[in-house]
Amino acid sequence: MAAEAAKTKTRGSGTQKVYETLRREILAMELKPCSPLDEVRLSERFGMSRTPVREALLRLASDTLVTTLPNRNTIVSAINFADMPHYFEALTLMYRTSTRGAAARAPHDRAMMKDIRDRQDQFVAAVEAQDAFAMIEANREFHVAIAQLAGNAYYTGFFSRLLDEGRRILRLYYSTFDDQLPRQYVNEHEDIIAAIEAGDTARADQLAIAHADQIVRQIQQYLSRETGQARTLPLD
């Protein structure tokens, strides 16, 4: 029994290592969209059996970061730029809903405001370190903390999934600045916090729209530059 438990624990730690390594590489765009993920080669790379590799790939699939094709081959999930208008429309809506909701509740929940500020501190540290991966993680947690303060678990769950799905888009966004995010965009978070703390729902809504709009514009410019053709993304 002890030997079996040790074996399971070892496999679990192996799965976690593969999962975390591949996840970071996918989010950092080191593994490009549609890159093949061969179990045999990954097993050789990590020096372990195919079982923990397969389990890690299943976890990544649940994160929508990898896709299993009908022929059972696994690839890094494609980024569907054609769906970006609908994605950004949903993201902007959730920025507004969560920020307004948080502003309505903030005066009554100082503990959760501290969590939002802590997340912002982590984001600032990541920006100063020019650590794109840390920026992506901290940005997600910042906006999820705001959604949690807003108090609607359904909205929080949906917003979290949108933020997870958009991590690679955010990586492209940061790359347009060579990972040196201008301070003005860091200050947007500070302005949002101030509006929430003041309970100013109208101001919070305006800031959420502006925050989403500048991200959309930057990605639009990136796509135009990379593809050589203009693409229209929603800015409302």
C-alpha cells in the first residue's frame, strides 16, 4: 500500500510539473498555436512515462489551451482571431458589470478591497520586472478579485473563463510594448480602484469601458501590423 501511494504521489508531481511547464510555454507563446504535442517526445523531454504527460495534457485541454484532434493527435489550441469581436464584446461587458458591481458594494466590504489592492501590488511588481507571464497572472487575479467583490458568483465564473481564454491575447498585447507596459496603463488599475472605493458606479463604468477599449485598439493594431490588413474589433 505504501509503495502504491508513493507511486501515485510521484506520478501526481510529475503531472503537475509537465502541466505547469507546458502551460507557461503556451501562455508565453513559446509554444505557438497549432504546435504538435507528441506524448512520446514529451515523455522523453521530461524523463517520465506517458501517463503523467497524458494527464497533464488532459488538464491543459480543460483549460482550452490544447486541443485533441479527431486523429487523436494533440496540438496547442489555435487562437480564433475571427471570433475576437465577439470575445471582446463579452469581455468589455464583464469589465463593466464587475466594476460597477464592486463599486456598489465596496463601502461595505473593506476586507475584499484589501485583496484587490494586494493583487494590484502584484501586478505593479510584475510590470516593473517586465515579467509578462507574471503580468498575465496578476492581471487575471486583479479582475477576478473585483468580480468577487461584485458578489455574483455566476458573473465571476463567466468572467474568470473569459480571462483564462484571453491569456494568450493578453500576451500579444504586452508584446506590443516589448513587455515594458507604460505606466499610464498601470494607473488605469489605480483609477478603477479609486472609483470602486468611492462607490462611484458611473465612474467605474466609464473606466471599465476605457480600459477595455485601449486593449482592443492595441490588439487591432497588432493584427493589422502582423497580417498586413486592417481588422475591425468592437470599441463600444
